[in-house]
Amino acid sequence: MGRTGFYNTTILRIYYKDIILQWVLGQETLQID
């Protein structure tokens, strides 16, 4: 795997976290600044 694999995995984790966070905020209709 190496550094590139680790980097890609980290990017995916951040990406999915962002999607889930936006979905949760959308469901709750909350605005957190």
C-alpha cells in the first residue's frame, strides 16, 4: 500500500465524514457555524 494508499484512505474518510455531517445537519435542520 504505502503512503499513497494511506493518503487516499484519509481523503475518503474526511470526504465521507463531511457527507454524513451535512446529511445529519440537513435532517436536523440545524445551522452550526
